[in-house]
Amino acid sequence: MELDNLYQEVILDHYKRPQHKKLSPTYDAQVHHVNPSCGDEIDLNLSIADGVVTNISWDGVGCSISQASVSILSDLLIGKPIAQAYSIFDQFVALMQSKGAIAGDEEVLEDAIALAGVSKYPARIKCALLGWMAFKDASVQAQAKSELE
Ligand code: ZN
């Protein structure tokens, strides 16, 4: 897989020095997602308060793309209002499904833009999306829980 060198560095940096990789003991929702085609696994704990993503913590094993992507996601989405987090989520998914046709907005996606090249490799898209799907799943559960309280 050939990715732009600068982008490759961003991915490797997140893989070697993952952000927020230690499951927080407190959370509103906890999910476990796997990508069987590659063997990637991610546990993700999410906290939401007053419509804002207050914490994302995770643990996982797998390829550099999957682990770097969830590290990037946690850095990017903590502190964001949930509506904005969903908008970033939608843009990232669109980028991954673009087969290299769209470049993505770096202002919105920040380090996640480094994964743009993955969209040209269909076998790896699930790796890049694993943590994002875990976040979406956890956010739905956390919000359903808060509506019951
Ligand atoms: Zn993978």
C-alpha cells in the first residue's frame, strides 16, 4: 500500500504513540467492535454530557491503520458537540468510500485526512472505519441511555 509519505508519518506516529489508549473506568457506553477480515479489535468507552463528547478512551489490537485511526478519532472528537462529531464522522465515511475521488477537508478532518489514501484499497477501508463505527455505535447507546434517565 502506497500512501503519501507525510500521511504515512502521521499514521505511524499515532500507531506508535496512540492517544487516549487506556480504557476509562467511567463511561456512558462501552462497545467492542471487530474487523474479522483483518483481525482488528477495539474496545471503546464513550462519555457524553450535555450534548458534548466529554471522553473517548479505547484499547485495541490490530494493524497500524485500525489503531492509528481510532487514536486520530479520539483526539479529534473529544470536546466536540455531538452534532459536530457526527458531521465529522459523515465526512470521514464519505472520504473512505470515495475510492480516492475526493481529497477531504483538512480543516474538518485534521489528522484523519492522513487516511485518505486508504480509500483506494477496499480491503483496508474496514480497518480505517473500525474505530469510527465503534464511536457511532457507542454514541447511539449513550444517547439512548441519557433519554431514559
Ligand atoms: Zn486492519
